[in-house]
Amino acid sequence: MKTTTFGSALAVLLALGFSWTRSSAEETQSADMRLYPPTTIEWKVAPAALPPGAKMAVLEGDPTKEGPFVVRFQFPEGYHVPPHTHPKTERVTVISGVLYLATGKALDRGSAKKLPAGSFGYWPAGMKHTAWSEVETVIQLHGVGPWQINYVNPADDPRNAKKSP
């Protein structure tokens, strides 16, 4: 009888455990299906945290809120993001064009990594880096929100630009 009671109790505990695991997993999984052929992506002006000229498309989630998100950025020819960091891991796929990435406080084009279309990279939270494009470039960023960009030199932050009178 003890084995049966123990077996029943174990079965109940396991069922509760699997139920909790499934419930937690469902909370982080999407209930919707969305497809984004290139012609349907809605590009908007990128947030003020980035230098002017970039466009952004939110594909999944909300980068300003807790949770996973996917966004694309379209950088025009000659675009540059000054040295900065992020508080969370950054995961980037180059969709088209070429992205250059250098690390450190100063832009050192000689040490930059060239990431052509099809490249993927990720770097840890807090890593100082700068990025630029010489041709129009589209990247896809996968992250966990809320997303932030913190410029190494506060004067480089477009949000700190003095407004014209």
C-alpha cells in the first residue's frame, strides 16, 4: 500500500511539475503566426536613440518592454553609430549590405570586423563597440527587452543634441 500511495503522490507531483513547466513555456511562446515577405515590412523612422537616417521595422515583440523581440534596421550609405554599449546581449544578422564592427572606446577602422550579408554575430552585455555601413545595409536584431543603447561619450547620444531655438 505504501508503494501505491508513494507512486500516486509522485505521479501527482510530476503532473503538477509538467503543468507548471508547460505553462511557463507557453508564456514565452507566441500564440500567433506572422510572415513578413520583404514587400510587407513596414519601415519607420528609427528611435531618437540612434543617429538620424536609420529606419526600423518591428517584426516581433516590443523592444521597449520585457521579453523577446525581433527588429530590423535599415542603415543608409555611410551610416555610423558611435561607440556604445547595451545592457543585454546583442544578436545581429546582416540581411543585406555590409556592417563593420569595431570594439573599444574609439573608432578604429583598421581593427574592424567586416560582416557581409548572411553574417551573424553576438556580443555580451556591456561590450564597447561601434558600427557603420559604407553601403545601404539591413540588419536584424534579436534581443530581450527592454532594449537600451548607452553611448560611451554622452555627447555622441542624439538624444542629448541641443535643440535649435
